[in-house]
Amino acid sequence: MEISPVLTTLPLFRGIPAEDLSGLPALADARERRCRKGELLLRRGEKTARLGLVLSGTVHIVREDFWGGREIVGLAGAGDVFAEAYALSGEPLEVSVLAASDVTALLLAPPPLSATRAEAPGESRFMANLLSLLAQKNLQLTRKMRHMARRTTREKLLSYLSAQALLAGGPEFDIPLDRQQLADFLAVDRSAMSAALGKLRTEGVLEFRKNHFRLLERKEL
């Protein structure tokens, strides 16, 4: 495929010279995928030998139960990878990958974990970058579990919003989720979550409009 200068700026290809990118087997055999909002890129139960790299848009990693209940277990935006653990392990997907907006993605076959080839010097850096991204995903999952461990919807919301404020470096920030998506992410009932948000606003703990939030001075929470 044609190597775009944009690729050299993405975390997956960090440190790989542009001249080595053209010889990278994962890119030589890359498949571009375009999906409209709401379409599935990958479906639970399938096997995939390819990991996904988001070039534009956002995808949600979704887990569904037997009755169709849905939980958003992860997000991937431009420059992020998805399904990498399944591509490397060969295990069937336990989640689905859903386009949360119009999405363009590359599907890449990673080199074997056992060895890299001298004639493709970018492979070692590619795998090092991929393992770094896997470690970051593990940290994100740990942070999510911290929110989920809270007992009430109110406590889960406060834990999540506090973490977002810390990431933003201030009390005012946008979140990448609408109300239903936030409820799915925290595995809570949407109406109960909306009631909790309304109560927190009445108590002067926070202000919000759509996905924009502002945390106020600390109250007795």
C-alpha cells in the first residue's frame, strides 16, 4: 500500500523510518476498512489474524451478554489499535468492534512473536510499539475496574469524572461518550445514572451540558 506521511506519526509506527515502513510486511498486506456509524468491524465469535488500526473516527469495544445487554469495555480513536490480543493469540473474539462514528481503519497482520526478520528491520520496532500499546490497554482496563468496583451509580460516576478531570488537568472537560454510552461503559442503568447526575448538579458538585462537564469545589460526597 502507499505509505502516507500520517502513518509515521502514529504510536504503532513510532521510531520506524519512513523508508523501513514500505518494507514492513504488516503494511504491505494491509487492508483498508471503511464503516458507517453503527456498523460492525469485527463480530464476537469470529477469529481474526489481523489487528485494527483506527485512522479516523472512533470505535467501541462492546461485550454483550446472552440477553443482549451491552457493556462498552473499551474505546479506540485515531491512532489507536484494537483486537490486537486476539490477532496475536488466535482466540475467538469475546467482544464486537462497533463504529461509533464513520470510521476508516487498517487491518494489519502482525509478524510472529517468535522472531523478526533481518530483511524487515522495522518489525522489531513495530512489535515493541505493539507491546507498549498492549501495556497501555492493560492500564486502561485497570482504571476502568477501579470505577466499576464502586458500589453505587453515584460513586461510579464520581470516580470516572474525577479521573477525566485529572487527565484533562483541570475541572472542565469533555468526555467521549453520550449518555447511553456512558451508562454502558459504567454498566449502570441509564435512567438511574441520569437521576444521579441531576442530583449531583442540584447539590453543587458538578455542572454539565451534553458531554461537557465542570467539577465544582469538593462537597461532602
